[in-house]
Amino acid sequence: MHITLNGKRAVTTAKSVSELKEFLRIEKDSVFIINGFQTDKNLILSEKDSIVIIKKGVTPSKDEFESMISARHTPQVYEKLKKAKVAVAGLGGLGSNIAVMLARTGIGHLLLVDFDTVEPSNLNRQHYFTRDLSMPKTEALKKQIYEINPFITTETKNVYVDEKNIEDLFLGYEIICEAFDNPEIKAVLVNTVLNKMPEVKVVAASGMAGYFSSNSIKTEKKMKNLYVCGDFTNGSKQGTGLMSPRVQICAGHQANMIVRLLLGIEEV
Amino acid sequence: MKVNGKIILLQKDINLFDFLINNNYEISKIAVELNKKIIVKAEFKNIALNDSDSLEIVTFVGGG
């Protein structure tokens, strides 16, 4: 039968997981993943199964490494996401976490846009480290993404986004993630893209400050090309700071909506 | 007129800009769709609303 083994086509006479393990002389502590599902069970193999075997402590070849990184994804889903491109506008608490999630999900190409550098007050919620202080956020995040998955390509633009540069900055991207802090810039990006780039979808955020209920944060389709995640109410202000859990919940909503759109699902 | 899914009755002739201001919307922090069409801010004063319209207003609060 034909299977895919660590990213390569293979033919085997093994009928089950244990037969394949025996045939390949796989050590007991190896990780065995079949069609995106890690298992210890002796499952029956089927034609076209995708199998990844990871020997702990062994450095894989480059080809094998890519199949191992993606081994826990549903196979056909990963192939679609690998070809996708997403722009992330603003690399703060939302954008940095969203970019990392999209990278882990295997989105093949990311555009990272921010004008700012990493400073200490960012570390309460943004995906940076003390070693990143004073670095442009674009560069710090590009480095992290390479460390997470070196097969993902990134493009960085270290600029302040305004009404005049939006069309140029995001040319060629069909999904833009709005992840700014400032509500006026959020509105400028959303209005400009919806007006001037009619084929582009925006996944934006509004309302994730404080420690209000996690369950008040949701995803809504507000307009044909506009999705908004958040509680729609709780902005950051004196006495209500931005805190990691709710910012990350909102970032998770945005990242998942982006994945759904990339897979052709327009419902929230 | 339908506003964010709720039916309201327009009391008088009013343009989109005045309607938004009267209802305490901050023009610089919103996106507006009228009858499924996105409206640029420069047009707000030129658009007269009527009861058959459907208006969707998205408000952005700070934080990210």
C-alpha cells in the first residue's frame, strides 16, 4: 500500500501501526503520528495514510524536519495554509501573538507591519522577551518566527500606517489582520481597506482590556469583508489596563477566524 | 430604519453625519455601512437617511 512517511511517498506491506514499527525498527519512545493524530494504539493502516515518526533526540534532515513540524495538522489543511499569505498590521499584544499563532499553524507567508520598538511595558502581554528590548518589533518577531518554523517566509515593514500608505503596504494580501492599539488608526485601516481594496477581508479587534469575563469576547461578521473580535465595549483606559489573558483570548479569536477564511469558511 | 439590527423610527429628515453625532458616535473611531455599502466619512453629510435604510456602525475602542 502507498503511504506518506515523514513527508516522502513510500510503499509498505505493513497492515498495521505495530507491523510498520517492527519493520522500521522504531524505538519505543518515538512519537508516532498518523493523519495528524498522535497515537500509541495499533491502528490498521489504509492507502494514502500520512505517517510521521519522530525519533526523540535525533536531528532530522531538512525535508523530514518540515514534515515533522506539520505532523499534527490535518494533512490537506496544512497544504492549503502553507500556500497562504496574511498581513498583520500592528505587532503589539494582539499582532505579536497572532503572528506567532499563524506561524505555528503553518501559514506559509506573513507580512509584519509596525513602526515601533520593543520596550519594557510591552512585556506584560506582547510576545517578546527581555533580549528584544529596543529592537524594532518587526525584526524581533521575524527572528522568533524563524525559530518556531524556519520554512515560513516573512516580509517586514517598519513604518507608521496611515491613510496614504495603506494601499501600497498591503498590496497583494487578501487577508489583513488589524491589530493596532489606537482606535483611530483601527478605524483608518478598516475604512481604507474596505473602501479601496474591495477584494480584501479584514479581521479586526475591538474591546479586550481588563479582566472581565473571558466569555464576553467573541467574533462577529460585521460587514461583507469585515470581521471584528472582542467584547466591543472594554477599551483600555485609566484604571483598566491591557492584560495578557484577555488580549490573548482576542488574539486567538482573530487567528482562528483568519485560518477559517483561508480554508474557505466565511461564517464566524 | 434599521440600525445595527434594531428597528428605529426616524423622527425627522436627517443626514448621516448628524444622525451619528446625535447618537454620540465618535466619527474618527467608526466604520459605517449603509445598505451593505461602506460609506467614506467625506460623504456622511451628503447622505439623507430614510426609514427603509439599513445602517451598520462598528465602533472601535482602544487596546491591542
